[in-house]
Amino acid sequence: MGSKSPEDQIPGGNGGPLSAHQCSSGGEPRGAHVARDGDGQLGDKDGDGDDDGDDDDETPSVIPTADHGKKKNKRKPKKKKTKNAAAPQQSSPPRVLLAELFPSGEYPTGECVGHPDDVNTARTTAAELRLTGRHHLADPAVLNDYRKAAEIHRQVRHWVQATVTPGDTLLDIANGIEDGVRALLGNPGIAPGDARRSGMGFPTGLCRNHEVAHYTPSPAQKAVVLQRQDVMKVDFGVHINGWIVDSAFTMAFDPTYDNLLAAVKDATNTGIKTAGIDVRICDVSAAIHEVMESYEVEIGGTVYPVKPVRNLCAHDIKQYRIHGGKSIPAVRNADQTKMEEGEIFAIETFGSTGRGRTHDDVGVYGYGLPYHAPTQVNLPLASANRLYKTIREQFGSLVFCRRYLDRLGIDRYLAGLNCLVANGVLEAYEPLADIKGSYSAQFEHTILLRENTKEILSRGSDY
């Protein structure tokens, strides 16, 4: 989710085949068993072939007769093949609980890479003191929750990439993503407080073409249908106990836009590579800017330089706060602020063929309460007071949209919602767009700056 700046990641065999036993075909010459038995006895003179000293229950040797040229072999009972239990697989759409896919309760580690070699890793006293306030690093349960949220993000987005096609409506796509996240978490988010325990980190963003960020479909609007020539950015977050994995990618069905997507993906990966403990924000921004501007894309016979969107930034993430306070612009700047151990960042970049700057578009993307919102408010409109209580109980400081209120079965809430916004209790977020006719792309990953490595939590096989 983009931070608007105020300024310019066992083959199930059934076991091997049973051993083959070769069966001899045909009989053997009469008396051959004597040499085979190797007992050194020729038997009694009467030629009955029996030894008087043998036990009565001993099985006599079988000598083939003229009527039976072949010895009959007893058929051995076949051993039943034991089948190995097949490992559970994710369904499409994703509805299998992640806990069933990972019965051990431990989730995959993100990609871990080293910090830049030229960075001084000796923290200042102030930075070390701030580190003591980031308890999530010392708590394995928190890290495992983060990895679980990242795995859910990967599985849901893989489904999106495999199934979404032109002709689908944005509302169906958004509902499919959000239903998948809730299903894998095993939490529908309906009961009071459930959505704060786990669920969507923010409303699913589905922005096409010149719409750069913060657009989500609403049931009250006319259905928007995905077209083949569209370039669609898919941005959604998964949270567990307020720890949010924020990751985004771009889909295009026409190869014309491949270079646009490549530029933004390269810029995001460059930002991730440059980021690290004690790295200055201005250095990360400069690296992103240089890579982004090295690309151009030809659309309809016209060559466009790919411009970084200057007023949308990467950002740090704190518990229940998608934008924690630090911002990393995609353009060169003089910000000497350093990244610190234990911080979590959403490294994202936006590239555009337009002006490279967004403006507020028509409509509302979502709403959010401040982190330290009061327990209750006293507004002239009673419905606003009741709605505030529901929002605070259900979402806290997490961003939500009108679709989420509809899911809770709340009716006639619009007047109360507008009252909360008008009185500064609730903040509304508008869609952000570049000039019409332009195209834009986005890629984003969530990273954790650990002492010796940075873990790219949301890294997958796709991007």
C-alpha cells in the first residue's frame, strides 16, 4: 500500500514394486532331486525313497509323473501395497486452512540476504535504545506469524495470477482475494474483534492504467470490467495480530507493457538490495531513481520514458499501522535518516508513462482511525457514535472500506460515516491517479531488517 508523501518467496510415491520371483518353466529329470537334496543317502532297497528314520509328518518329495510334466507352484499371496498419505494441496480458489498445509505450525522463511558491505553496523546509542522497543525481533511467535501471513499472501496471489483474465469484474477479483485470505486464516472476520485478530491489512487495491494507487471497487458503483489492454496493479495486505505483510504486483495481458513492468520490478529489487541497517534513505532513493529512469517503453508507436512516481513512497510498518512514519521516496533527495535494526519496511516503487506525480481522484478508497483513537466520541448524530464504536471494535487503526461494513450487515451507515469524516474523527483516503491516457505499474515487498540479514518476507517464485 503506497505511502503518499506530503512532498515533491515429497513426491508421493506409493513405494517400489514388489520383488519379482522367477518361476521355472517345465519339470526336472527324474531323480535330479537326489543330487539337489545333498543328503548322501540313496534310500531303502525297496525303492520307496523314504527314510525310516524320518518323522511321519515330513512332507514327501514330489516327483513329476508322465501325466504332470510340470510342477505346480503354489501362488504366494500378494502383499498389499501401502500408500503414502498424500500431502495436502491448496485448492483453487484457495480455501484450505494454512494450518492444515503446515501441521508443524512453522511457516517458510522469507529470502534472507546480507546487508550492504559498506555499511557501518555499529549502531549509535539512540538507535540501540530504539531497538529495545521492537520486541517482535525477540519473539519467535511474532516472526512465525509474519511468515504465516506472507505464505497466505503468496498462495492467494498465485491464484490471482493463474485465474484472473480480461472480462472479470474488479469487484469479483477483490472479493476473491479477500475471501481467500480469510479462508486460509480460518477467520471470517464477522464476530466482534475478529478482524483485528487477523485478516486484511487494508482494502485490496485494484488500479488500472493511469490509476496509480488506492482504488478499490464498491458494490454501489457501476461494475468495472477488466480489459485486455489494461495494466492492473494488485496491492493487498495480510495481517496477524496487527503485523502486516504488504506486497503488490502488476498484471498486463499485452506484451506491449512488458518493459514498464520490468522497470518497476527492477527498481523495487534495487531498493531491497540497497536497503539495510544504517543505510540512509537518500541512498536507497537515489538507487531506485537511477534504475527506474534507465527504462523506456514504446506504446502505440510512441516511446515513453518510465518515470518514478515522486509523491508515492516506500514506508516502514508498525503493529496495526501500515504507515509507521518513515518514508522512502523513489526520487533523489537529501534525507539523511537511517534505517535501523528491527524495522520492517514495505519497499515499493511506482513507475508511470505520465507526469510521474499523482493527484486525488474521484471517490473514496477507504477510511482509517488514528492509532490513539479515543474509546468513544460524542457527536450530534447518534448513528455516527454507534458506527464509531463498531469501527473501533472491529478494525481499530486498520484501514477499511465500505465493503467491509456491508459484510458486517450494517445498514444505512453513510450519514454516520460522513459525519465522522467531517468532524475529523475518521480519515478518508482518496484514489490517486496520474494523467489520463498514461500507464503505471507497481511492485512491492515487505522486508525485516535483522541483525545479520534482511529477510524479504513476501518473496515468492513469482516476483
